[in-house]
Amino acid sequence: MFQEVSQPQIVEITAGLLFNGNDELFISQIAIDSRQILHPEKTLFVALRGAKADGADFIPQLAEFGVKTFLVHHDFDENVFPDICIIKVADTRRALQLLAKYERSLFTNPVVSIAGSNGKTIVKEWLGQILGQKYAVAKSPKSYNSQVGVPLSIFGIETYHQVAILEAGISKAGEMAALEEMIKPDLGIFTNLGTAHQEGFESLESKLNEKLSIFEDSNLLIYCADQKLVSDQIEALFPAEKLIGWSDRAGYEFTRSVKLKESGARLILMKSDLSTHTFQVPFSDMASLENITHVIIAAMTLGQSPESIQEGISHLKSVDMRLTLKPGINDSLLIDDTYNNDLAGLKVALDFMQQQRPKRRKILILSDLLQQGSPEKIYEEVTELIRKYQFDQIFGVGKEIFLLEREFPEFFKGFTSTGELLSSLDPEAFANDMILITGARVFGFEEVVNRLQQRIHGTTLEINLNALTHNYNFYKKLLSPKTKVMVMVKAFAYGGGAVEIANQIQTMGADYLGVAFSDEGVALRKQGIKLPIMVLNTMEESFELCSEFDLEPVVFSPEFFESLASWCTIHHRTMRIHLDIDTGMHRLGFERKQLDGLKELIQANPQLEIASVYTHLVGADEEIHQEFSLSQLKAFEKMKNDILQVITYKPLIHALNSAGIVAFPDFQFDMVRLGIGLYGVEVTGKHALALRPISTLKTTISQIKTLEPGETIGYSRKGILISGGKIATLALGYADGYDRRFSNGKGYVLINGKKAPVIGNVCMDMCMVDVSGMDVKAGDEAIVYGEKISLKELADQIGTIPYELLTNISTRVKRIYYLD
């Protein structure tokens, strides 16, 4: 809870100008999202300006809701709202940071900050869980480590917290100064240095220096000395008495030794005073071992005993710390938040739930919130959240959670253990429900998720919704604020799953959706998607569906125009349509010689409203076609102007696809069509590092076989191990969309970070890979594509394009959506 401040205090902290102030009104909550306000009168709404929206646009509805105090930019007209308090500042984001700096100064207990390229969130979560056994811990929710995320994390620090753990993440030079000013860490942890966000820095060294600057005033800094560039720079910048280095080599504060076992590893740490501590950890991969070493040393530095640390480690698992949307039984949706243990994380999960498409009921399965201070105070706030988000059923597990029973006696069911809950849980009682499952790791709620989720094929396609948002915002920044965005979700949203992708796009603030066929649009409408939908290929037999479900067909020929106009006349309907103008694609569309006839048709058929006029560029992704693309755009300008002469209103004009947005920024017109770029593929090659891949295709090893020299593998005996070796059979084949052209070494997967080439022919439901010399076992995960295997690279291997690989993934492969 934000520690109370008055309106004049806010003015002083932010160097703002006050209008219509009230000295007696105190603020105890900061909000940047209009959907997350619990106590409107005590809330300060900070109107941030971003790629998606201007927060000031929500002020009228928030004022009506009861919010009294607003922080806005200097150019806001305070006279429009004479009955509310307006505080005007030069930059609302900077003002938010200054408020966070003030709130941080009121917290006198230790603050831990984690910086680095990889592992920040895992280290934060694991450290929080281990310290949480003994202390009340505040920590950044999810990956709240940015210029806005850090202030929100600080506002979540309560007076009863005994330690706070905050991530610090940056993507370009100059950003860390603001984070350092707010966080002011007492203890720092630097995880490692990688190439993520490298495009924002002159060099790897400059990025390292920027990241390290957050620790300039910290008392102690934990780091791994085995990354030479990192250790050299840290040891040059900071005094020795401030450093807690660890290494697999002697000579540092901690010397580490790792003994791998069949399941997990034994990790031995020897301090410089020769005292030795041994820990049993449940994983053996190098990244997890690095992360847990940082965690153990940090916990020891903060005074936790090795015995208590080992107890905490026993509850950790090598899993992704992610908020995940999964298909549930009987068409339900599950939100898997089975590692969460605090109010801040619960609020994020609730907001994520609110953004999903509506379901029959909202159900909450919640454990005790451990080490969170006064139970009465905590569950008072949980009660407010449950009321705000209007749950129909609550299942609670623990001891303190029974406090909710007196508030919700009619729909609360309490259990003392997860086993007791599972014994009474009937999966068939759920149908078309939204189920949020959130709880501390020790409660083992993964079993609840397993009980309620739809049976999962061994192969899954994971969709990162944060990456989707990142890519959308990247393109928005290239556009004029007035330019609208149509997002193409045809072909099952390029393989990602049209309904969930469309819902996320709707939440992000897109203006239009584009689908290939009317049945795709109907499916979206049936799942609650409200955005306007353009249908590229409409058959005459689907005119009724277009009218019933408010879909807008593309009209591409005089004959089709006449047919649709006639249908509307006979059925006394009107319909919004989009005119496709052929400027060189020579696929569909009106040609120049047909424009006079088209104009006559438009004038004679007012029942067809022209929603937009557009064309499609043939080669915007290749510079070799730049002149032709420009000629297309110039021809389109003339043709659309000719058409507009007979239209008394203004339809939208659009020509640019993802590649066109990058290549021809001067031709944005009224709207652009964002397709492959949203899904993480920047086809021009100019901004490849700026986009994030949104999907990861994963499968599992079904079986391991050891073969003698000369034995063959698969159909037609195409695979052969000349010297013998070991193969793994994967639960992935061409029926799942894994192209047969990846056979015989053309494709590979990653298993435990190592390449395993395909051997033999890809089969319908499985394929085999060569794992000779690798430590693998049945059940291990194999990455088919994702961050470390680019779609572009795979497509090049078999002479195709990323579009084909994305859209080929079968619908039998389950889609799982998550926030990282």
C-alpha cells in the first residue's frame, strides 16, 4: 500500500502545479490503469502517455467513478474538469518515478536489487521463496523491472515487510540512472551479461557499465567471477570490501564445487574463511545452478542459516516462473499462477484474468499468502479484490485463508491441505469457466492444474503475450499517433491461435482485425471479440453470416460487388465493405480500367458502405523491389482519389503491411495492416533485433535407443549411424506441422541447450534425432523453434519462408499463453 501523502505533498515531490486542491484529502494508492482502482477517492491516477493510449483519455470515466486526484502533463486543460484535483507536471512518467523515490526513502529495511541479462526473475522468485520462510518479503511482481514497473513494485512495499527484492531491467543507454535513484539497493546481485537488447548500446562493455551503475551506492555486490569481462569490470569499478564474488576457481569470497547426480546436484560452497556448506538442489542445468548459487549466497549474506536455506530449496523446482493461460477441461480456461505468494502477484494475475474473453463463471483457487504480515489486514485486501473481480466460487487452501469464509460464506470452500482439495475436486463440475489457480510453491498447486487442464499433446506451442505486446508497441512507435492499426489474425493468427491472440490484440488497443474467411470471423465473434473484422475471402453463401456477425467483406470485382449489393437489397440489409485495388499484385482487386464502373456501382448501391479502400504491396520486404513498390503506392494514390470523388464520407485508406511500415513510413495513410511482424519476424531485416519471437514450439523425448554401428533409422532406412550411437524419438511429426523437409539432418532441435540433428525421415507423428554423447533421458524437453532457434534460420534450411512454418503448426498442438 502506498504510504499516505497529501495533495500538496505530491505537488512538492513532483514539482507540479496544483489546481482545485484539497489539503484534507490523503492519497494511499497510485494507479496507472483505470481497471485496477479499489478506493477511487484515495487514489492518484497518473496519466501516462504510451504507444497504446494516453491515460488522460480515461479521466472522464474515472472522475465519474469517484477518483478525485489526477497527475497529468502540462498541456492538459484543467478547466474541463473544475470539480477534481489536477496536478500538472512536465512528464508524468518522471513524476511517477519521483513518487517512487520518495516512498522508497521511507523504507528502512534491506532492499536487494537484481540486474543482469538473464535469470533476474528466477533469482528474485527463488530468493523471495527462501527468505519468505522466515521474513515478510516484498518483491517485484512478475518482470516489473522497467521505468514504470519499478515504481509500481516500490508502491507494493508495505511497512511490515522486512526485506524488499526488486528487479532492474533496461533496454537502452541512459535508463539505469532513474532505476538507481528509485531503488537505492543495499545489496546487489549481478546475474550475468548476455546479448539481449544489444541494439540499444554501443558495445557489450557500455551495456555492462550501464547495468552496473545501479550498484554504485549499494553496500555489497554479489557476482560470478567466472565471466571474465564482468569480473574485470566489477573489480575495477568497485572497492574490494564491497564485493562478494563466487567462482568455480579458488581466490574469491566463495569457491563453488558442483557434483551432478542422477536427479539434481550437490552444490558445495567454501567461504574465504574455509567454512564449508553443502546444499542439495533439484536441478542440474548450468543456468539453474548459476541462479541458485546467487540465491544461496544472497540468503546467507542476509543472515539466513544454511539449514533454513536448504529447507527452502527443497520446495523449488526448475520451472518457468510465468503466468500462463492453458486450455482447461470442458472448454474452460486455466490461469496457472502456481508459484505466486504475495498480494502484488495476485493483483497482476487478477488483471490478466480480467483481460481474457468472458466465460460462464469466474473461479478462484487460492492458497494462504505466506509471511505477508497481519492476516487480518492481508485478507481484508484480498476480500476487496474478490469483490472487485466478482468471483462466483472460491476454493481456499491453508489456515489463515479461512478468514475469507466469514466474508463469502455462500461460495467459499476451505481446505487445510492441497490433498484435501484434490480429494473433493470433481473436474466434470467445471465447464466453460475461467479458473485462476494461484498459490505459494509449498502448496503444490501444479497437481490442481494437472487435474483441471485439457489433456495435453506431448508437443505444445507456447505464446509469449508480453513479446506480442512488445512487438505491437515497436510498430506503433513507427507510426503517427493518428494512424490506425489492423492486425491480421488469418490462418489461426499465423498459427498462434486466433481467439486468444485476438483477445490480447483487442486489449492492446488495435483498431481492426483481418481474417481470411468468414468462418474465422464468426469464431472470433462467438468468443466475445468486438473489434471490426475485415474478411479477405468471402463466398456468396456466407453473406448471411457476414451480416449476422457484423463482418466486413472485401469486395474485389464488379461481379462480386453486384452480387453482394443484390443480396443486401433483397434482404433489406446494409453492410460495410472494403475495396481491394490491384496495383501490381495481380491476385485479386479492381484494376484501373474498372474504376469508372466501380464508381457507378458505389453511387447506385448506398446499402454498401465503403469502410476502407486498400492495396497490397508486392515486394515491400526487399529493397530490390523498392521502385516497383513506390510505383504501386503512387498508382494507388491516384486510383483511391478517383474513387473518393463519388463517396460523400471518408473511408479508411491503407496500403502498408509489416514490411511496408518499416520501408515506406511516408505512406501510412489512415491505417496499416500488421501481420508477420507482430509475431516476431521482421522480414526487411532492418529491425530484426528489435522484435521478440512470440512462440516457442516444444516437444518431449518419448524414448532413447542405443544403436550398433551401421544400424538404420526410420522409414526407407534413410537414417544411419555409421559408428553407432544414441537416438531420441520425439513426439513430433509432419501431422503436427513439422515439415518433412527437415529430415536427414536438415533440421535440428535443442535439448538441454545442445543441438540434436534430425536423423532419418520425419514421420507422421514423430521424428528421431541424434543425441550421441548427450546426457538426455525420456521426458526431457526439446525446443523445435523459439528464441535460440530462429524461424528465419529454419526456413532458410529448407528453402521456404517463416510464414509457412508458423501457419503449418497443427491445431492438435495445444497452445499455451503466458506472461514472462
